[in-house]
Amino acid sequence: MVTMSNESTSTADREIVISRLINAPRELVYEAWTDPRHMVHWYGPNGFTSTITECDVRVGGVMRMMMHGPDGTDYPNKMTYLEVVPPERIVCEYGAGDEPDPGDFLQTVTFEDAGGKTQVTMRALFATAAARDMVVEKYGAIEGGNQTLARLDEYVSKL
């Protein structure tokens, strides 16, 4: 579980916010985000593939996925859902597995109707600025997030 500091009211130094206007209706984008039959086709940065072993998108439910990097490295992912409001918002604790890790974060994904298109915003909130900086530097989190949303856009445009 990600524990948040109360030392500051601003969280900007602990956040990564990535947004993209997706050329598809909100309900379709939400479905692509929550259905493992769709997710395996687009989730992750360029060159990555994913294997989903558990998917229970409801409050208290869990998704477990292994992201396979283009270099053969496997990256375990676990999302524990805290809030699910179809087709508007998903909030989850996002980490590498069952044990707490400094790179764990609270993820909020919003899906805003934009007249037949969908504004998707991913907000990752880390416990500390150092944890945020680590995932940016070590894993390329900002570029990877932008690539992930681009892959989602490309995928849903073909549906």
C-alpha cells in the first residue's frame, strides 16, 4: 500500500500526469482499459507485450500482469482496485507485487467524454519525490506512459 506524506499540500513533486485525447468513444476506451482480451494488445510501452494472469476490475479486486520487455526482461505488475466508476474513473494501488516497493504508487485514470473522443488522464502519485524520480530515471516512466497511451489510441482506432 502506498502511504502518502502529509508534510505538504502540493503533490506535484510526487506525481506523474500523462494525458492523451483518444480518437474513440469513452465506453470503448474504458472497455479496452479493463478487459484483458483488449489489454494484451496495447498495454505497455513500445516493444512490450503483456500476459495477464488475474483480472478482477471491481473495488477490492486485483489485476496481475507480467510485462515482457523487448530485451526479454519480465516486469511483474499488480493493481489493487480502490475505486471503479465505469466508464469515468479507476483508482488503484499499483505495484510490482505483493511486497511493498519504493516504486509503488496510487494510480488514478480518468476517461472524459470529449464529443465522441475520450480524454484519458493517468495520474500516478508516489509516496515521495525520490520514488517518483527513481521510476522516471530507472524505468523511463513518462516516455513509457506516453507510448502506452499512443498504443491504446492506435488499438481502439482499429476496433
